[in-house]
Amino acid sequence: MVVAVKYVTFITRADNEGEGGILALLALVPERLRARGAQGVGWVAGLVVLGAALLYGDGVITPAISVLSAMEGLAVATAALEPLVVPLTCAILVGLFSVQRWGTARVGKIFGPIMAVWFLALAALGLAFIAKTPAVLAALSPAHAARFFADHGLHGVAILGSVVLVITGGEALYADMGHFGRRPIQLAWYGLALPALALNYFGQGALLLRSPEAAGSPFFAMVPKGPLTYALVALSAMATVIASQALISGAYSLTHQAIQLGYLPRTQVLHTSSAAEGQIYIPATNWALAAGCLALVLSFRHSSRLAAAYGLAVTGTMGITSIVYFVVMRQTWGAPLAKAVPLLLLFLAFDLPFLGANLLKFFEGGYVPVVIAAVLFAMMVIWKRGRAILVERFTRAVPSIEAFVRGLDASCGARVPGTAVFLSSRAGKTPYVLAHHLKHNKVLHETVVLLTAVTEHVPRVADGQRLELTSLGKGVHQLIVHSGFMQSTDVPALLRRAAAQHGLPVDFADVTYYLGRETLLATDEGRMGKVAETIFSVMARNAGAVPAYFRLPPERVVELGVQIDL
């Protein structure tokens, strides 16, 4: 119900021009629900940011528990190999995160055939045991599940926390939709993954009916001890690495979307494919996940212990996805209540029991992803709010661009040859760094380009709609660059396009890019409070360099210092 019905059938319909994930879902929500005033975060945006933060918390645990559980198959084969489980897990995780810089396209060519073999092996093993004990198929009747919960009450609900692993791939599947498309995902799920998984689960049940003593590790007990066990361990390890890849790729997409939408500071984003713009690698995200995974493996050391930490974060995200999907149905698609409410209740009927069951594991390790999510949620909200206040301070301190151009003859002592490009946070207002430059240097280049980068709430903006050029007179031009939240802003390349398509008079042999370098002061009088302002200042100082983010040649960049009291 959760993966096949909720995600594959319904949630994947909520794509933003092919992109999925909880932040892409936010882009479908009307603006009035995304923002609260000029600087606030609306309740829907707050929920989505919380869901994204929880997904990061889950992203740290998933690779760790997946690889660790696969390596524990060695201990099933022979107890002598048990000391190697943790070192081998760490080695595989280091290898997994090290190859990310090659890009998912190159790695994916290897992954596809391996996953096909994996699912076929699952199906074959399951069929073999179902054939021996066909009575297990009686479990298809929901009466057994109803009787189980009736007999065990709250203890039966708590069991859901132990089986949550079977549904947690739904969010990663949705986040990775932009890499594959909805139709291929549906075909792969219904045609291969779902049948293979169902057959294997029934096969494990059949095994336990015949051999209850195999309950400790029923999957690896499906093959005789010896070479076949080692082969299954190797195949399991490869499959878990590939499954972890889906979540790692989703974390890159999520980070890139959050940066573009203004919820995280700039960081280095590398494009790993010239053909697929969405295939990216973010070193900071990659190694933060790697460090978190290794710390969890070394701390918990057993997948059964780590399972206590798993599930709470992702089930929280699943519940938030259901609520935001309901909002999109009502507010964006105009679905009637009679259609939207039953669907919401159906989703929550599964989400909430799983969330409640995992809440019971909070003190056993469930606090780990919650703490990670809480820290990230606070950082994302503080960054969004701080940037809004900063932009307001800048724009309030300078005149409109029209007033600036009118007074240019009086304020500028001389014009010098060449082109100056000033990055502006808001179109229509004079860039603060331009006013600062003119105030102190009294000169200006003959050609001035005021460039504003605007991120739209769509994954990509068509090439023909990205540039908006306005000539303001006296050699001053305003260029607005529209980008989707999955696109990067290569300023030199966009300037060349503006020159070729719109006749922007840029002397590329003599271009200077002027940037502001802010020194932020945290005080008790600020609107965010001293603690939040201090956090914002630390994030700003550690943000990726503006020249690298906009791909500006360093030798042509001039930075002017500005001190700002938040």
C-alpha cells in the first residue's frame, strides 16, 4: 500500500516538470502558503523544510544499516568472520562515497545489471521455499493481520517499528524521479521489484514455518552454508550499495534545490554529465554523509542496534509528504474535498501508525536522526530568514536604479573604458556594492551591467526565457537571469549569450566583476536574536565562494567589504 499505491501510483503524479522530492513538491504549492510576509516562512514551507531535514537524518542511517546488515551474512556463514563485519562495512562505505565524484551515469551502467540479477535471485529463492511450503500463501488473507493486531494490541503496533525498512525507499524513489521519470519507475516497480520482493518475503515466511530456529537471519538461511552463502553476501553487499546510491543521489538533488531556493548557503556543485543536467555531485554533502555513516557504524556496530535509530525520521517525512500532497490537490489542482480527504486519510492510516511505532524507539537510538534533523531545520530556517533581512537592509539603503541613473552625471567623476558587472540581489534597486564603489572611488566603467539571478519555482527555465535585458541609459544595463532550482548560473556564459542574442555591449577582454563581502555583526537588538544571528554569521562565513558558485574568473573579480549590523 505505502510504496505501490501511495508513492508509485499517486505521489509521483506531483512532479514539477519531471522533478520529484519534497522540495519540488513545495514548488507546486501556491506562493501565499509558502511565505509569511516578506521575510517569513509559511506553514507549508515550514513543514516541507522539516521533512527535508528529516530526510537528511534518514540519509545518514540508510547506507550504514544497509551495508552493515549485508556484511553480517559473513557471521552467518562462519563465526570466525564476525570480527571482519565492521571493518569491511567501513571499507565499503568509504569506497561508495569515494566513487560519487565519477557521477551516477558512469556508476549506473554497472548498477543496472547487478540489480536485475539481485531481484531475479530474490524471486528464485522465494519461489523455491514457497514450493516446499505453499501453506504460507494463506498469509495473503488480511484476516491474519487483523487477528495479530487484535491479539497483541499496542505490542502489535510496536512491531511496525521493526518492519519499517520495507517501506522507507518510497521517499528516495520520489526524490530520484527526475533521474528516471515516472513511467520507468512504475514499470520497474510493478514489473520486477514488487514481484521479486513479495516472493522473497513469502519464501522467508515459508522457511520459518519449517525451521523456526532460522528466525535470527532467515534471508541468508535460504541457501546452504558454504560457497552459496558467500555469493549471496557479495550480491547483497552490491545491492545495498546500489540502494544506498539512490538516497545519496537524492541528498545531492535535495541540497541543490535547497541552495537554489534560498534555504542553504552556497557550496560547490559539480555537474557530472554533459547530457543530463540533473546529475550532480556536491562534495560537502557527500563527505558529511560519509562521516555520519562511519560514525554510526562504529558506534552501533550491529544492524539490530542501528535499526532502533532507523525509521523515525523517514516516517515523519512520509507523513509530511501526505499532508503537502493534500494541499497541492486542493489548492493547486482544485480537487474536491470528497476526493482529497479520503486519499489523505488513507495515506495517514499507514503513515501515523508507522510514525507512532518508531516514536517508541526514540530513546533506543531514534533520537539520532531527530537531532540531525532539528539542527538542519534550524539552520535552513535561520538562513532563509537571515538572507531576507539582509536583502531588505541592502535595498532599503540604496535608491531605485532609475534614480541612480538620473543622478549618475553628478555622482560619477569619470568614466573609464571597459565593462563592470555588479551582482544585485533584487532587480530595480541599485546594488549596494555599486553605491559603495561609486561613493569611495568616484569612477565608473563606460559599460555597467547590473545582473540579478532569480530562482524560479520550476526545475528548469527554457533557454529562450532565461534572459531579460533592459537598457537604462548612460551605459547602464539591467540583466535578469531566470534559473530553475535544478540549474546553475554560469555568469560569463550567460553574458556571452546576452551579447549574442540581445546585443549586450560587453567587452569580454576587459570585464571586471564587482562583489560585496559582508562582515555581519550579531547583536541583541536584531530581529532574529543574537543566537540566531551568530549562527547565520557562521553559515555566511563558511558559505562557498561567490566567484566559484557563479563561475567567475578569479583574476577578474573585485570584492568590496561592507559591515552590516543584523
